[in-house]
Amino acid sequence: MELLHRDHLEFVQQEYREKKFNSTTFERSDIDNCELTALEFQNCRFDRSSLTCIRAQHCIFKTCQFRNVDFLSCNLTDCIFHDCDFSLANIEDNVFHSCRFTQSNFTGAMLRENEFLNTEFENISLRGSATCLNTFRKSVIQNSEFGNCTVDYNILEDCSFQNTFLNIETLGTFFGLDLRTLSACQFLSLGEQSLEPDLEALFVRIRRLFETEGRYIEVFIIDLNHSLNHLYSKTETLCTRIQEKILAGRYIPSDQLKFLFNVFKELYRRKQLGLLPLGRLMDGIKNILALLPPEDRSYEKFVLFYNNLNLLYNSITVNFIEDSDWSYYMEDRPIIIRFKFQKCPSLPIDKLLRECHIHVFGNEPEKAPIVLLEQTGSYIVYVEAAIYSLLAFRICAYLLVGGVKDLVKLRANLSLLTSKKLPRKYYLEATKLETESVLPSLISTLMPGLLKKKLAQAIADLPLEEICEGNLSEIQEVTKDTVPTAD
């Protein structure tokens, strides 16, 4: 590799370690399925090359040119790109983990379906580029220009934008954008800086603009970014808008359906997706399929979309079945439950348990839930209730947000009960394979009716953030002698 001073080179299934290249040209070269470790490239040119399936670690690229390059299906870890030119590059299906891009130019580039994990972007320009269907996790974009470009359908998680120019459309095309962290950023609209006095006023204006233009997905995303509450009703509105487009003879692009699936998959990943909103979307898509003739060019795309949603639905159902020992709930007895919330829920937990019991079983619990003790700080509450009330809460949580941290009954075994190493709570993290499952008899009797039943108003109005795992960190059965005494 030391004699690379000509074009049209070919490197396939090669491994290179701890080398330096200065002012070397790799133009119009084919670099495929190679492993690069601790390499340093200074002032090198990769213009019009094809870089495919490269695995790179701890590599440094300084003042390198990647103009018109095809950068496809690569995996890069701890790599640095400084003062590099990616103009008109096609960057697709790559994973960048703990990488850093500084003073780099992506003018006119296409960034599509990439994952950027723990990656930093500083002083970069995306002017005239297209950024579509990418995922950014725990990444930072600062002192950069994310404006005057096409930004469509990307996922964000725990990312921050600092002192950066953003296209105003990003408010509705980045799912997971935390509006509270954008105060140091500037928004551009048609190349001009927006002059709204605050973010809330900007949010209202842009949402109204999306509504006027019929951009139903952008409206849905900007609403989710603002709050996850009332996800069911927002999903219902989304289904209505999609159906209206179909009835009007409008074409639904594949990328929009792919993005919607990515959004719901991300909600599932974050334990924020319940069976109700997901089921409502699936019903909406079935209704649309009933309107489309099989020969319609959109038909197969909607079938694929529906089947993908069905995988998520099966995953939630499998988790619901396997998260705990169902024999635990088969005897209706009083128990004492310790709930630990990060923030006190707006509906008192005893009233929530009662509402859940009424909603699921259609009657008042024989034993009304009673709060024994409340502790502030992290809000901890001890409640005495019927075990069926806890089951009803679990069912409602799955309907709304796809589940909460679960408890497991300790077996009546003396060695287990006295073991200090045995945790008193258990949370199943593993993702289940999407398979058809049979619900336990009690749940299979209840669930079909519950999926069609209108939610009790108190439950429907409960902010989803309050009962999802981000706020409810622990549920645990305790004995009466472990309940602290009130001060």
C-alpha cells in the first residue's frame, strides 16, 4: 500500500495497521471489505472512489478529499475526520461510533440511513446536502450549519445542538428533538434567519405552517417532540390524514412510511409504545389497504409497513406474557406494593390503581387501594391493594406505554427468601423474537375487549411520561414489617 501514487486502485479483503500516508491519491479506486487499524492519512485524495464494507478503528483523516465518493456499509470506530471535504459524496448505511468530524464540508452530499453513535460534529457545513433516515444517538452538533439543506425523517436520542444553524423544518423532521435545548441555536427559513421571540412562538408558527401545507407527518412529529402525552389520539389523527391523502389520489412516498415505522420502532425501543396506539395505526393501515386495489403502486408498500408494525405488536405481546410469573396473579389477595417514581404522578397512585381495576375488570376492587406511606425526594409510595389491582395496572401500562418495570414473586423457598444476593425485583431487558404467542387464559379473555374499549377518562388523561420507565423506576412487593413508620 506504500506505492499508491496512481488512480483506479483495487483493494479487496486486505488488512492494514499502523501506517501513515501523506499526499497519496486513491482516486477512482475500489476499496472493499478491508480492515484498517490506527492508520493516519494526511492530505490524501479519495475522490470518485468506492469505499464499501470497510472496518476502521482509531484512524485519522486530515485535510483529505472524499468528493463524489461512495461511502457504503462501513463501520468506523474512534475515527477522526479533520478539515475533510465530502462534497457530493454518497454516505449510506454506515455506522460511526465515537467518531469526530471537525471543520469538514458536506456540501451537496447525501447522508442516508446511517447511524451516528456518540459522534461529534464541530464546525461542519451541510449546505445543499440531503440528510435522510439517519439515526443520531448521544451525539453533539456544535458551531455548525445544519441549515439550507434537506433534512428529512431522522431519529435523535439524547443529542444536543449547540450554537448551530438549523433548518426550520427540522422541528418536524427530527424525531426526538428536545425543544428545550435549542435556545442557543438559530433557525433558518428560505435562507433567512427566523426572528421569533422565543422557541414556543416558533413552534406554534411552524406547526401552523405544516398544517396549512398538509404536511401531516411533520405535524405528527412536532407534536411528539413537544409531548408524548395523548399518543393514541395523535396516532388516530395521523391515520385520518393518511387516509384522506389516499382518497384524494395522492401518492405516499416510501420514505414516509419507512420513517413512520422507524418512529414507532424507536418508541418501542424506549418503552414508550403501548398496544393501543400501535393497534390504532395498524387498524388505520388495514382500512387504507381495503381502499387500494392490489395493483396500485402503493399497495405493496402499505403491506410491508403493516407487516413491520405487526412485528412490533407481537414483540410487545411477547414481553407482556413473559415478563413475569403469571401464577402470581391467579389468587386475588391483598398485597403491599412499593412504587418509586422520579416525579410524583398527577393522579394519586391509589386512585390510579382503582381506575385501572374498574377499566379492566368492569367493577370496583373488593379491597380499595390505600396509601400507607408517602416519601418525598424520589417519590416513594407504599400502597395496600388487591393483587388484581396490580394486574390491572400492568395491563393498562402495556396498553398505554408498552410496559413498566415489573416485579417477580419470590418462590416460597427458605434459602431463596433468606439470600441477601437475590434481588427483590427483576426486569427483563432481553428483546424477544417476534413470534405468535398465546396469552394466558385470563388475559386472552380480557385483552380483545380492552383493545376496543374506550379508555377511562382518568387513565386517558394521565401523562404517559408519568407511568413510563423514565419516571417509574421500581415496583416491588414488600411485607408489612418493611414499611417505614411515618415521622
